Amino acid sequence: MTGKDRDNAPEGRSRHHFWVLLILAGLGLGLSIMLREHLSFEALSENRAQLLAYTERYAVLSVVLFVTCYTVIVALSLPGATVATLTGGFLFGTFPGVLFNMSGAIMGASVLFLAARWGLGDWLASKIDASEGRIHKIKHGIDENQWSMLFLIRFLPLVPFFVANLLPALFGVRFYRFFISTALGIIPGALILTSVGAGLGSVFERGEAPDLGVFFTPPILLPTLGLCLLALLPILWKVWRKEAA
């Protein structure tokens, strides 16, 4: 193999990985269309009696199936993660339901992160490192404050979950940092949604839908903003030190 061939080999492999990743994205889109009626609050409401009966009869198998389905939903970025989290609370209670929800979310996020890294992440990160301009400066800023940025995108309720899974992979974040920040960063949101799901019984009896606006009430929003500020403190400290120097 010539030097030129060796230089082009990684790019060729990246293109091959990209096509595989594109196929998986197409599969996720197809499943999103096919399952959109089944991954909904209405479907949960209509099938709640059967789900509760199955969970009570096959407790261990129900947990395995639930965590597996949750992992697939997150890994393929299907539009049902919120409903899945509510279902976990409804079927298993706030505890251990939150543990099952977090297990599926962490595993699904890890699969998506590794798939994105395998498909384009390393190649794209190397291209950004070799480039100049605004994108390179953004990546450099992220590299200098990785832990803060990783926790910040987890704590901010306005950042979609799949975006928080993909961006670190595309910017070359190490997997162990992604895993730790994900496992710790999703605790507040998972706990809130699971507790909402645990109270769905009375919501179903009234014929209502769950109030997800709870995230923006002061008792929830203020502590969340406090966590965001805590994640920003190291960045603010660095900025202050530079200005003071």
C-alpha cells in the first residue's frame, strides 16, 4: 500500500461507516413512523390494564423487556422516550422504576454515542482539530471545559436527549466522560418524570393527560437552574482568572 493509499484508508472506512450509520438512521425513521401510535400516551392509557396484569404476573421478564425496549427507543432516537419514562413509573413505581428508566436511558445513550463515534465521530473530530475558524474555536472551548459542558447539556431541559447524546460523540469526547456525565446528569429529570408516571393511575381515572409542565414550576425549575449554574462555575472561574491576570 502506498503512502497515499494509507492516508486515504481512514477516510474510506469513515465513508463506509457513514453509510451503515445512514441505514440505521433510516431504520430509526421507519420505526418512528410505524410505531408512532404505539409509543404514545393514548396507547399507554388504552393498554394500562393489560400492562399492569402482565407486569404483576411476569415481574422479572417485564423488567427485562421494558429496559430492552427503552434502550432501543433511545438508541434509535425514536419519539417515545418520555412516554417510556412515564410507563416505567406507572408500572414499577417511582422506585425501582427510576432505576429501570435510567438503565435503559444510559444503555441506549451509550449505544447511540458509540454508533455516532464509529460512524463519523473520530473522523469529524480530526477534521475539526485540523481546521481553523469558529467551529475549531467552539471545539477548543468544549475541550477545555468538557465536564462542565457535558453536565450542562444534561441539566438544561431545553436540550433534546438525542442531541446531548450525539454532540459529544461528534466532538471527540471520551466515552468514560460521556458515560459518567450521562449517568449522573439524567438523575433529576428521570426522577421527576418517573414520579409523574407513578401517579398516572389517578390521571387515567380522571380521563386527563399528565402535566409535563411540572418541569417549569418554581420547585423544579429553580433547582434545575441551580444545577446548570453549578455546572457553569468552573467555566466562569476560568474566565474570571483570565480577566484578573
